[in-house]
Amino acid sequence: MGLMDKLFGWMKSKKKTACILCIGLDNSGKTTIINHLKSPESSHQDVVPTVGFNVEKFMMSNLVFTVFDMSGQGRYRNLWEHYYKETNGIIFVVDSADKLRMAVAKDELDQLLKHPSVAAKRIPILFFANKMDVRDALSAVKCTKLLGLESLKEKPWHICASNATTGEGLNEGVGWLSEQLQTLRP
Amino acid sequence: MVAIYITLLQVFILSSIYIKMTSEDQDEKEKHSNWLNAHYDPVAGFYTFSTCITFADLNGDGDHKLVIADLGTGLYNMTIKVLKGTSIIQENTLLDLPTGVTSVYMDLAEPRTPGVVVASGSGLFVYKSMRPYYKYNLPLLPVLPEEAVLWDQANNENLDPLTLAEALDGLKKSHPTSSFTARTSHFLQIENDADARQFVDDHKHKPLKRETVITCVTTIKKSMAEDDAISCIVVGTEHKQVYIIDSEAFTPLQDYEIASVPVIVNVSGLFDVDFRMFAACRDGCVYVLKKDSLQSRVCIELDSSIVGMERIHKHLIFALADKTFSCYTTRGKQIWNLQLPADVLCTAVMDHRAKGFKAVLVGLDNSEVRVYREKNLVDIIKLNDRPQALCFGRYGREDSTLVAVLASGALQVMILKRTAEYADHSSHKGPPMSQKMKLNIPKKTQLFVDQTVRERENGTKMFQNFQHDLQLMRLSVAQTYLKGLQSSMTPLSDDPSMPLKLSATVRGIGPVFQMLLTIENTAAISLNDPKLATGLIVLFKYSDTIYSIKPLVLELPALAPEISYKFAVRIHCIASDRPAQDTITALIVKRGTKKPLVTANISMPVSEGVIVV
């Protein structure tokens, strides 16, 4: 019955839904970010490395987000591209404390942008420069530079410094994303 | 013949394709590399070698650190450094130059954290959680009794330093240098008498010890093959020994004597089950050591000094000082041998577990790192300088990271791309792929096959026939020529006293023609002899039913050499009722001789009929 109730609820409110893909390297904090965005009662307490992917649903600023929280481990990264086609927006999480793997993040981003189903659409991309609380973490500006985002002209993008454990910067980023989604699909 | 032609054509086409392919390959190589440049620190200031670098999960949290034993300046500032990401997080001072670093799981305590073992001088320094944990000294070696007696006497002041030095020098002649203690070696280097006295005084109360020096260090798993299983430490020494040391109790479990000084030791197997050790030595030989026998056996003898030895499955791969790169079985049989373009500086194994292959990385003097998968060169990594040390493994959270310490002290970290592909075949060496491509050669017809068979079977006979016919033709040509000369049938005279040349042209369309005779005396001009040709007449031989010629006889004047004389003769074609054509022969005759000097056959053109108006 619970499912039916939910369905009817949707029908009544006619809220817009958005399909979001949350990607980034392993240990960058994707699951933690998604957990924080969900309502506090349904979020998990401890986060373990994601295997495959998780699907989460939550509401924010009149939009129903369906988030695919992908695993960032090397062996699961080839799953990402199968979800590019249906997605309306992308959240790309970067561990701003991991300078060494910034090159790997850039490589993955380049592959994402080169993918035909992403290149053809004007999808908004939200970057989280996560773990800003770590002592020698890079600033959002530095991350922008290292990821080569200045040359990304064909897509709307936004970068926020964030701290997923306390939730700092997350609402700003998701606010931008929902704004983009609403303007793109009137 | 046809077959040869086709082969030539094939060679030409292939070579042109090859040239095209190689240029394409180079373009492609520049476009995308398999490696990401993750970090480059030109002022890192490391001075280290491949044996002094290792990756270890020091905190047991899955975040692998890079441990570098730095040789400092080579004399001072020896340190052991731990790097996380791009920064140094810990640094410990070492007392002596490090010769090797390895990480060892020593116990089963959770979380599983390995100890770092630094081999330096004659001892092993063990660090746990990067704090000094234990120092193990290798067993002392026996001191020469004569040497001990001499030092004893010196200590009791029965022997003055000068006589001690003389006695030790004398002893040195009968024993190899390596059998003396370090104290003797130092003492013999002192030249000043006062200093020598001071030296003896300083060392009076210290026991005389003969220590060895560790040359290489590695590990062997004790009873289980897991990555985090307890290991033993394997140590090679300057005194031609190999020790296996228990890492829990720090006691030597086994020791081997070999014929030379080991520089690289490679271990396979488990200590408790069965194992085999390959010790590459300074004499260019590889000795094999087994669990059940304490005897070492020569396995491979190499032509040059060994720079790097790596084991891939059951093959040993060597990089030698003479730029050769070769592979041997563990039984000592050579499988392949390659020549490298530059001197080898270091080697490392690239064990890519996700893709399931192992390759050998060879750092060369031309700042390249070449990746060899078996004998195929699959990749070339360009570094910013000559690599001094290479290490491939899991760094941070990235499984396939290559750390290179460059000759300038710089640190370069490269990460293998997720999408990197290493094909089985070599992309740079050997024949290009296009050579395997089939060409569209037309099918062999029956005729072609028959001809080829005939050519193959009767080759000799065909050649002989051809030669025979050629000779016959040459003979017949010569005979005709001779006949012509003998009967003066040619327009050139062969008489040396009267060399003449005759040529004729016919003008007109008939029935009246004009024949223009050009006669030349071809004798060379000389001042004292005019060489005039005198008394010559021209006669014509012709059919009088067709032609009438005027004048019939042409009296020639004296002909001077090198001047061509022209004479016109009028020829009337009298056979006007039909189109006539014949040959007229002009002869130059000397008065009083029967044989003509020169003959010219002039074929007349067809004469037009008489037009009656």
C-alpha cells in the first residue's frame, strides 16, 4: 500500500522530477553528500565504500531528485557511462585534499565530456570540491584550474567548496543545480 | 621470370606501406599517452635508488604511503621519508647509508600494519608506525686470531703503533682484505704517528669486532601467500652470505654461503613450504639457493654486470651494463635477447593485477622508461630527466602508480589511465601489422603454372639454346659484313690509300629525276702530302629498259680531302607506261682497275607517269 500512496501523492502534486548522476573518484565523499541531502531520519549513519551504485530519492526546492550514487572505485567506473543518456544533471565530486589524483579526476571528467550522450546535451554539471575542512585542501579556485574548467564553455557548470560531514556548501550547490534544471526545462 | 617480377612488386608495395605506417604510428603516440602526469616536484632533492623505495600501507587504512630511504648527500643527512600524496608526512634520521628498504608484516595484530625495515651498514632498523621499533645486527664474523693477538698486545701497550702497523701490513699480504676488521682498515689508513697512537688509545676498551655490510634486502612469505601474510627478511652481505631472518623473533633461520657478493636477491615460494632464491652477484653470475640444500649452484652466467634482475612467473629478466636485455628460464636457458638503445639505470616490475599482466619497466639513460611485456615493447614513458629509481605499485588509493626519482633529485609520479590498453604485440619493434595484410594478387592461371614448371625444369637447356642462336646470328652478321667489305659493296671504301665516302640523294617526282652524288675524300689532312684522289670515274649500273642516265660516265676531278664534292646526274625514267621502280648502283672506279672502290645502291622512288596535256 505504501507504494500506491506514494504514487497518488505524486499524481496530485505533479512535481517535476530530475534524474541526477553523482560521480567522482573513490573516497571523494559522494555517498556522504547524498546522505546529507536526504532527510535526516532516512540517512545512514556510517558510510562504507559503495559497490555498484545506490539510488536515492529526495525532494528539494519543488523538485524530486532521483540520484544515482555511483561507485567511484576504478573497477566500477565503466558503469558510469551507461547512465549518461537518461540523466538531467551531473554532480561531480572531487576530493580537494587529494592533489595527486586530481589528474585522474581530470581524466575521468574529460572522458565524461567526450562521451557522445553527454556532449550532445546541455547538461548542468555541479562540482563539489569536497573535504574543504582537511588541513591542506585545495581551494575551489585551485580545483577549477587543475580540472581545466575554464575551458568548459558548452555546459553550465558551478563549483562549490563543501564539507559533506557537516553539510557546508551542499545546499548552495544543489540550489544552483535545481535552478538550472528549472530554467532548462520550463 | 614472371614470378621474380611479382616478388619485386610485392616488396615495393610493402615497403611503401611500411613507411606510411611508421609515420602514422608516431603521430598516434604523441596524441595520447597511457599515463597521467600526476605530480612533478623538480626540487624534491631525493638521492636514492630503486632498492630504497617501497610502498606500504603503514596505518592499515588502505591509504598506501611511499617510503623513501634517502642517501642525503651520500655522506650526511641520511633519512627515511614517508610521503602521503604529494607531501612528506614524516622523516626519521638514519645513522648510515641505507642499502635497501622493505615493508614486512611481522605479527597478526589488528589493524594489520607492516613494519618498515631499513638495511643500513650491518644492521636492520625496524620501524613500526614510523617509530623506531627494533635494531637487529647480523651475526659477527670471526676475527683472525693473529689480528686479535696483535691488537691485544697493542692494547696492553706491549706493542707500539708503528710495529703494530708493520705487523698488520705483513698479515695483509697473506690474507684477503675482506677478512680484516674495520678497525684494522681504519688504523692502516692513518699516516701520522700521533694520530695512530690516539686511535689505539681510543679503541682500547672496545672489543674487536668484525662486522659485515648488507648489500641487499628482500622478503619471503613465511607460510601463507597472502599480501599481508607474515614474512621473513632475506639479507645478502658483503661477505658472500645470504641470511633468512625471522621477523617476529629476529633470529637467523637459515644462512647460505655463495661464491660471490650478492647484489640482488629474488625470492619465490614460501619459507615453510618450499622456496628458491636467485642471487645475482657482482661476478655477473646468478646463483640459485634452495630450501633443502645449503649449497649454492651457478644458474646463469652473464657477459656483463647485472643492473637489474626481475622475475616474471618462471622467467628471469636481466638488464645488463652492456645495454642487453635478456630473458632466461630458471634453469638457465636463454629465451630471448634484445639490445636497448641506451644504458640501463634501473628496472622495476609492473604488476597490473586489475588487467592481469606483468611487465618490466626499464629506466634508460635517455630519460625513457620502456615497458616490456615479455619481449614486446608495449609502451615508452618519457620522463623529464634520467630516472635513478623506479617503483610501481599502489600509492594512496591508486592501484597502478609509477614513482620515479630522477637524477636531478626530482620526484615524478605517473598514474596509469583506467582506459590504458597494452596490446599483446609490440607496437614499435619488428614488422608492422600491415605486413600481415594480404595483398590482392591475381590467381595463378594454368598457363602461368605450366610456364613456371617448364622454366624450372628446362632452365639450363633453354639458356643454352638461346646462347647458341645468339652466336649463330652474330656469325651470320659478321659474314655478311665481311662479304660486303671484300666486294666493296659498301658506300665506304676499305682501301687505305683511297678512302672515299659516297652518298646519293634523288630529287624529283619523275619521270625525270636528278640524282645528287656527294663524294668525299676522308683522308686526314697533312701538310707535306696533299693526298689527292685522282683518276676516278663514276659508273652506273642500271636496267636500260627503265632508265636512261646522262652522263653515263662521270669523270671526277682530283678530290682534296675533307671537302664534299657534289655532282648532279640526270635520270630519265623511260618506262612511262607503267609505274616503275628499280635500284641504280653507282660505282666509283679507278682507271685501270677492275674492282670498284666504292659501291652505293640507290633505290629510286616510284616514277609518276607522263602527263599528256
